Amino acid sequence: MGPEDKTGTEAMRCMVLDQPGARLREEQRALPACVGSSVLIRVHACGVCRTDLHLQDGDLPAASYPRVPGHQAVGEVVARGPDAVLPLGAWVGAAWLAGSCGHCGFCRSGRENLCDQATFHGCHVDGGYASHMLADSRYCIPLERTLAAAAATPLLCAGLIGWRTLRMAGDARSIGIYGFGSAAHLVTQLARHEGRRVLAFTTPGDTAAQDFARELGAAWAGGSDEAAPEPLDAALVFAPVGALVPKALRDIRKGGTVVCGGIHMSDIPSFPYASLWGERQVRSVANLTRQDGVDFMRAAAAARITARISCYPLPQANDALDDLRAGNVHGTAVLLCSDAATETQHRPGR
Ligand SMILES: [Zn+2]
Ligand SMILES: [Zn+2]
């Protein structure tokens, strides 16, 4: 153990998915060595995402198994490879993007999120359902020291996707948000901070989500089966329900955009061309760039965004996934991954 390493001789523990359809299994491993620009992160907390359910269900064609899930990890750099761009002790987030080729047309035009060679944490490489994880230091998101681990994890996926989705809506003043889960509750706070008007469309009859949306500053909240009470400038669709796309098109004004923020969506039913006429657009948002991470963290701090979380100890990751699948998680489920996690829930600046 030298100056580039403060891990000691401890082993790591992780939750492993051996194959699609399996339950996660706890495993002890030797700490991996850092090579090149990689760093070893002592994970304090890792968020649980709907995409992790897709990994468990075998819905991600690019995934390989066995795999440690997790792409919303927050922790401290405890060892570094010779070419790492982060110092020991750095407080960082490891999000979905684990790496990209760096030289294709997408990478060279600021769209590394679309790189065909991109790799993703908890999909191609092991993620944060673990006490430690390896990450390429060039793809880690530096975090403010004052950002508490568990509360910060939802920012790394739901928050970032919400951010990119909102940016695609341009300068729209009034925005409809369809599907009021993790991403929506963060993007609502951001949109309100930017002085926009938010209308929230939830699962019909979900009055708890509608109350929550109004609490966060939505001007109106109702069921996704209700017509918008006023014409909207843009619609953000987070629910994985394709039928919401033609519905959202009917709700927006001429020149407006429907932005789909989900990685999976059921088929979009056919709709009359008149719904698209008037220079309306439909587009999707895929993955995220490192610049998104930097920009969003700054915006989130300025808007004082707070995430609603439910915490589980790491070994109870299966319970967290089951609860998410059953719709029993309020806000984002978060795994507390190290002994330090409990203390860092209210991490003071240092
Ligand atoms: Zn995610
Ligand atoms: Zn590339």
C-alpha cells in the first residue's frame, strides 16, 4: 500500500446477478487493481433504477452476465491507476456512461452519449451495488463535498435524464410532464426554478402522486387520461407508455416538442398526421454525456433540488428491486453500500 492506495487489505463485497431472471447473490471478492486511468471508488450509496429491473429481466441486449448492477453510485476515490485524472479522496459519482471510444463522429461532436462503442456501468461493466467499484476516472462526475451520498444518487440517473430531457424542450414556458416518478419529481423542481409552468400527468387515479406534484410546484396535476387544461409548449414523457405520445402531441401547441425520456417504451399507436402538423416534433433522449453531468450538478445545486429516497442496506438489494417492481418505492430506492454510508447521509463539508 503506497501513496496511490488507501484501501488497506480489505476485500470488497458486491451483489451479483448471475443471469437474467436470477435473484442477486452476495459475493466477497478481492479488491480489483487499478490500471490506466481507472480509479477504485469506495461506494457509500448507490441508487436503484428501473433499468436495473431491465437488466434483471434480460431486456438490455448489450448486457453481459454475471454483472454487478448499479449506475448511480456515489463514493470516494481510494486507489488510482497511473493515468487517473482524479486524486485520492475525490468525492465522485459513477453514472450510466462508463466509457466511449473518443474518436467517432458522435464522440468528436459532443454526443458521446450516442457512441456505438459506449459502455455502461451495471450493463457492460460492474456497477455500484457493491462496497467498491472500478471506474474510468475520465468518466466520473466530480461532486461537491457537501453533497450527501444517499441523497445525491438519484441525481446521477433520474436527475441527469430529466435534465437532458428538459434541455431538449428548449425555452418552452409551459411544460407537461407525463409519468410522475423519480425523474419527474426532480425535473419539476428544476423547471420551477427556471420559472417555467409545470403541469403533471400521472397514472389515472394516483392522487398521491398528483398531491406530490402540486407540493413541488406544479400548477396543475391530473390523470394522463385527462386533456391538458391549457395548450402546452412542450411535453416530457417519462412513463414507458407509447400511447402517451399521440396524447401529448394533442396537448402541445404548434411548434412544440414531445420529448421521450425513457430507455424503453411500449409501441406508439398510429395517429393522424394532423397531430404532428404545425411543426410539432417527437424526439427521444438517450443516455448522457459528461458535460451533462457537470452542467446538471451545477444547476441542481443552484435550484436546491432535493430527492425523495428510501434506503436499504446493500445485502437487501433484492428487496429494493422487488419493491420498485411492485411500485412500492416512494421516490428513489437507495442502497447504503458501506459502513460509512449511514454517517454520510448527513455528510458535513470537510
Ligand atoms: Zn437509471
Ligand atoms: Zn465514439
